Amino acid sequence: MRDRAGGVDGRSVRPGKYALVERERRFLLAGPPLPSTVTVTRLITDRYVVGTRLRLRRADFSDGRCEIKLTQKIPAPRPGAIQGLITNTYLSSAEYDVLSSLPALSLSKARHSVPPLGVDVFEGDLQGLVLAEAEFGTDEEARSFTPPAGCVAEVTDDRRFTGGRLVRASRRDLLGWLAEYGLRL
């Protein structure tokens, strides 16, 4: 039995050879992780290509490595840990340079690996926002996950806390959303 994860142009979309089911849960944290808990840090710049479901990501690691990928996300039509389908294509620097010329909205963040979490500390208009996410291979793993220490609220089903929405958020939007969860910056 295959998971259904939405539709494109009226057709159902199913995982297959290239598109994988993305299962994740997201949590608002009161602050960034303690440095002693972080195993890897990378600075991420996401470019959401205007008029598409495409995201161009550049991740610069503290050891000098760089990972560049083009991602398509097709959201699931229902709430829960199944976020939808995701397809990644890894790119060269030259390919990135070509695609980065497309009109896009950008956001920047530092991602800290604190296994089993990725903790994003945002910059710019989103400064002060700290989101943790955990990814899962199965529905059962997602259901049985215990939220991290320092979790203010789970925002898995709050679409405002997805990259595609955050990239369009103003500082005022963010402050209002966080206030709904009892957070003040």
C-alpha cells in the first residue's frame, strides 16, 4: 500500500523512484541549543523560486564543505507528520550559479545538528525564531517521538512555520505568531 500525498493538476501523487514521503515534526524552542550539544553546524541559504514549489539550498559547513541542492516539495493535504513528497537533486556550483539567477525569496539560518534533531536559528526578519525538526522513516517512529527539552510548542500542523511560508513573513507577522504560543522576542 502506498501513501497518497496530495495532487498536482487534479491527479494524485504517489511516492516513487524519485519522490519520497517526507515525515517530520517541528517544534518551537525558547532558545538555541547549548554549544556542547551540537555535533555539526551549517549556514543555510534557501531560495524559494517564485511561482514554483522549488527551493534552491546552499549549505556551508564549518569544515569548509558546501552542499547545494534543488528541492521540490509537494505538501500533503492533511495534517500530521507526513509533510508530503520531497525530491532532491544535488547540484554543482556552476549549476547553482545558473539557477540562483531565477527570481526567488530568500531566508538564512544556522542549522545545528543535535541528534536526533536539526535546530534552525533564523536570521534577518526572523531573528529570534528557533525551530527544531525531527525526520522519520515510518509513521510509527513519528508518532512515538518525544518532544525535545525546551520545547514551547509543537508546530508540525501550523503551516506558518514551514520554510515556504516563513520566507514571506514580516517581522510583525513572526512576533504575532510567536505571541500566540506565549513567546516574546
